[in-house]
Amino acid sequence: MPKIVIKHATVYTMDGEDQPKALDILVEDGKIKALRSHIDCSDAREIDASGYIVLPGLIDAHCHIGIFETAIGALGVDGNEISSPATPELRAIDGINPFDAEFVHSYTHGVTTVATGQGSSNPIAGTFVAMKTYAKTFDEMIVKDPLAMKIAFGENPKTSFGDRKLAPVTRMATAAIIRSWLLKAKEYIGQKEEQAAQGKHHPIDLGLEALAKVIKKEIPLKAHAHRADDILTALRIAKEFNVDITLDHCSEGHLIPDQLGYAKGVIIGPLMGFPHKSEVKHQSAAAAKILHDHNVLFAIMSDLPSTHTIEIVRAAGECVKLGLPMIEGLKAITCNAAKILGLDQKVGSIREGLDADLVVFDLNPIEHLQSKCLMTMIDGTIIHTDPSFIV
């Protein structure tokens, strides 16, 4: 893999710096090797980014890319396994089509990392995965698997099983199902440890093995929750079992910002869609400033197929228009997203040692609707260039 130096760029490092800097970036072996005001590397390929903006690759912290496929209808939807309300053993990686056209659409617009997985019909749906939007093989696209255990509250799970006379049909039953499975997982861990101490083998249960990672805090719960009461139920359960949790959608989180501190972070959105159901009627891009003012760590999601992954950029711009500081808008789709997902030691910032996921824009994308992604690099490989950009 050849060395590359991006020269004369206006760089938003998203690494504790709120102002852009004029920097050169040296990329070697898929990583950011150096970041200085001037880098002279005679054996590196030079790319002149004079007058352009360089950002870390953008991150969509919650979507269903690859598991809800493009333009083929029901045959391409693998997000909800409604044969049972609780399917913790399911792995999103087994339902993703890495050749789906949306991956190309994503990286040509600057989105380089996505958190993707199951939908929200099931109280417990299975494990999400974090992946790059491009690599030579599917395995190389994977950043972390499992990433989180998807759970869901509110309207979706309570309306998905009633016609089959299966619980849940109420919010109480949704919470009870989640609690009972977490309790089973806690007991399962104890039984396995007891059996191991006696030199015995405990039978493997795939679902409980997956949930054991939650109990051991190896992965968080990823909670679909819109209404304030559902958000509070999700937090209540996480506290009861002393497990980590992120609050995804969190459409009424801005109504209770002081109560969100237990969560690892909040992932809001989709912010550019139509409020198609009751529980999202208070969803607003204005929530971002409220969360920021209350020191709540938050990111922005596309929730594809609700919107394209790239709509996180326009959503961040809408948040800025409604009072969020511009740099916080950028953080919501870069470093904050990485931190909430537990990926900040790999992606989300431009820092020595991190993956060389870099995007070049002609203008600040959240300030200018007409901005264009001129170049996308993932793991040190240039995978997209606009015809107007000479590399």
C-alpha cells in the first residue's frame, strides 16, 4: 500500500480542537502516520488539498444498511425476525448484503463507518455490527462484531405480535420480556461458572451467550426508544441489571435531558423524515442544542431506510440552523458517534495511529447544501474521487 500525503488541507481533526488547522496528513499502511503543518516525504504520493476541507470519515451511528436492501422490496428486508419476540441469538452480520448499492452511495458522499443491524419489531432483536462502507472483502469491512444488543420499546414491538396472539401487546409486556431474558442471562453465567469450577460442561445457549456479553459489559444494550416514558423504562432496566446502554432515536429525550446521564450516549434521528407515528410527534432537530446545553453526549443517525445515510450531514446542518454550535454538529457525525459506539480508538478523529478514513469536501458540508465530497479514503485506500478533483 503506497504512502500518501494530503497537502495544504484545512483539517478538522475532531480530536479536541474546535477550530480547523492548516495541516498535512501522512497515510501509511492504512493508518494516519503523521499530522503536521508541513510533511516532506519524498517516497509518498502527494495530493494537493489546497482550499479544501478534510474531515475524518463520517459515521452513521444507527442504520439498517445492507439488512434493508435497496429497491427490491420485501425480498430484501431481513431486519425483523418476527417468529419470536426475543431473538438475542441473531447476528446482523448474517443478514447483511455487503454488495448493496447503498454502500457505494454512502462512501461517495463521505460516510465511511456505519452501525447497522436489526429493526425494532422485537423487544430483543439480536446484535448490531459496526462496519466500514468499503473493503475488498466483507470480513475486512467489519470494525466490531458484536457491537451492541438491539432492544426496542414503544409502538413497534407492542404492535408487531398481537395479531398472532403473542406478547407483547403492552409496554409492560415489552419491558417484562427484556427483563426476563436479562435475568436468564445472569443466571446462565452463574451456572456456567459453577459447572466449570466442577470440571463440567454447561450446555451452550446461543441467545444467552449473546446476552451474557451485555451482563458482562462487553457490549451495551442499543435501545430503540422514542417517548419519554419508554426512554425512562430503558434506563430503569439498564440500572436494574447494571449494564451499559445507548438511547437510540430518543425523540423526547430533550424533554428529560437531566435524566439521560446514565446512558453511554444518545443517538438522535432520523431528523429529516416525516413524523409518521404518534411517538415521534415531538422529534425535532432543535433537540440537539438542548442536549448539548445539558452536556449530553449525542450523535446523529440516518435510520436508513428512513433516509439515506448521507442525510446525517443535512440533519447536522438543520441542528446548527436551530442553534447548535457548528463544531458540535460535526462532532455528532464523527467523534461523538465513534465514542458512543466505543470505536474512538479506531475512527472518528484525525489522529496519529487511527484508521486512515478521510474525506475531502470543497465546502463545509453541514454549512453548505451544495458542498461536494471530492475524495473518500478508507483504511488508507482512495475509493472515490470526484472528476473535478485531481489526485
